Amino acid sequence: RKEVEQDPGPFNVPEGATVAFNCTYSNSASQSFFWYRQDCRKEPKLLMSVYSSGNEDGRFTAQLNRASQYISLLIRDSKLSDSATYLCVVNIGTDKLIFGTGTRLQVFP
Amino acid sequence: GAGVSQTPSNKVTEKGKYVELRCDPISGHTALYWYRQSLGQGPEFLIYFQGTGAADDSGLPNDRFFAVRPEGSVSTLKIQRTERGDSAVYLCASSLGAGEREAFFGQGTRLTVV
């Protein structure tokens, strides 16, 4: 079993739609959690950290469920510029960041 | 620029040759990571340095892969006897170190073994 699992997609949604991505992790000792965004042929960049209480940054909301070892990302009012791959990232201790395969999002007009 | 710099951006080498990939992290960042990314996959952890020492090298696939960071800044990933399966984008990232979790990535080195 992979340490971090994501649905690879692609998710094809119209502008203005709400879309949600899920991620599960296998190591119950995981300490911190993130979503990174990666554009085609570019490097990953931090989108947001994920906190136990849930957190929001504009149109983006991240949730963590430690009991179920599950992380989610919700994007509201999708824009064309949101088209990218979204990587779920888990710090399993010793500052080792483990990435999921990524979920591809394509927003169409 | 002030970001993570990786050289070369592209490298084509013949099977069996030796290659070195260089990473220049953001100034002052003590933590440095190497990842490998194949098409359609997420970045795969290779090795993590805290200062000059390798804090975790459990992701190196075999003894053909080796990385150094002798002065706690620039790092070099070395691959001996390259194989076609080594073809991938090699990404380097740095962060301020333990307790500071955001990792900043370089643009990667695209390695092609022919």
C-alpha cells in the first residue's frame, strides 16, 4: 500500500463549479499535512498547510481527519487558472515529506 | 535569483555513464531534499540533508545513487552506471529546517538515459 494515496483524476469541471479532492495516508504517526500545486512541467509549490481544525484560504478549504487518516481539499468557484495537479503531502516525521501521485484538475470555460 | 537553482536543466547521457546533478538551495536554508519524478507520478523521496549530514537516505533506490552536501549549502546527486530506468525529472527542494515545513523546489533536472 502506498503511504499517500490520491485519485489521479482527471477531474474535468466547468468554471464556477465546486470540486473536492481526497487523500488518505497510511502512517498514523504522520505529523503534518499539506497540499501542493504543480503546473504542467513546473515544480511543485505549496498551496496550503492542513490543520486539525480545518482551514480556509480564499476559495480553498482544507480538512484533516486524523482518526480516518484522511485529508481533503475543496475548491469553490473554480477558475480556469486552477487547472493543475494537486499533490497531497504528508510529513511522516524526521521532516521527510511524502507526496501522493497527485490529482489532475482541468477547469473548462 | 533567490530561489532554488538546479543545473543542468536537461541532461542526456548514455547508458552506463556517470552523471552529477547540482542543487543550490535558498541561502540560509539548512534542510535540503532530493526527489525524483516520473511522468504521471508524484515526487518520490530520495534523500534529505539537515546541514551537511544525510538525515534520511532511505529513498535512494540502490548503491548507484549517492548524494553529498559537504559545506551544508550546495548539494550534488551522483548516479553511477546510469540505466534507462533512471530517466526522470530530479527535483531539489530546501527549507529553513526542522520545524519550518514549507519546502521550496527548484525547476528540476530532466535526465534522459539513452
